[in-house]
Amino acid sequence: MKVILRQDVENLGKMGDIVEVHDGYARNYLIPRGLAYYASEGAIRRLEQEKRQYQRRLERERISAQELAAQLEQLVLSIPMRVGEEGRLFGSVTPQMIADELSLRGFTIDRRAIVLEEPIRSLGTFEVKIKLHPEVVATVKLWVTSAEE
């Protein structure tokens, strides 16, 4: 069955693509969830209108993400951690800890948007990337300090 995707679907295609899928997958998953609709002449015309709206929405989201990235770039976060011998941390700094620190400063960032290439397990200064939009990535400076007991 041919369907038109209304949204990006992982491992299938991007919004606006006309794809061939099994009938059951289309009827039971894609169409009920609003991810796709049957490919017909009227549907293709409707798709063009949805694409224009989608592009406008993406542009607005990108602009707001760039503004938020500019604010985040100026931040310097500090997370105190318990430290053992040789400056090694007990545990590691997690994306949730960074998200909590950002929320204390008035920024609502999902922990899944925070990208750590490797776990932070030592004291020091780190640059943490935050993916705000597919095209916008902010970098925040993070100080991991020793918690005084």
C-alpha cells in the first residue's frame, strides 16, 4: 500500500515521502497515529499545504532554539561532587544532574538533549553539548568541583 508520511518516521522516511508499506503496518500503526495517510490525488495536494506549514513551524523552532543557544552559551555551570583519592569522583556527572542545574537557572532542558561523549568522572572544566534542534547545538561550560563535607 502506498502512503504519504505526515511526519518523519525512523527507518521509513521523511515527511512528505510517498512510501510503499505493508497493508497492516499502514492500517494498524501509521494511519491511526497520524503518521501517514493513503496516497491519493487529494492527499498529495493536502501534503503540499502541510509541508509549507511544517517548514514555517521548523523555521520558528530553529529561530527560538538559536536564541536559547545564545543564552546557554553564556552560562557557566558548577556541579559539586564527592571526590575520592586522586581527584576521582564517586559516580559520575549525569545528564540529569546537568538538566537539574539548568532548571535551577530557569532553563527547561530535557536530559535526553544533553550530549556527553563520555561520562564525566573527574574534577575539572568540561564543555557539554546540548542539542536544542536538529540544526542548533549549544555548548555550555561545566565546572565539576569538590563538594566540601
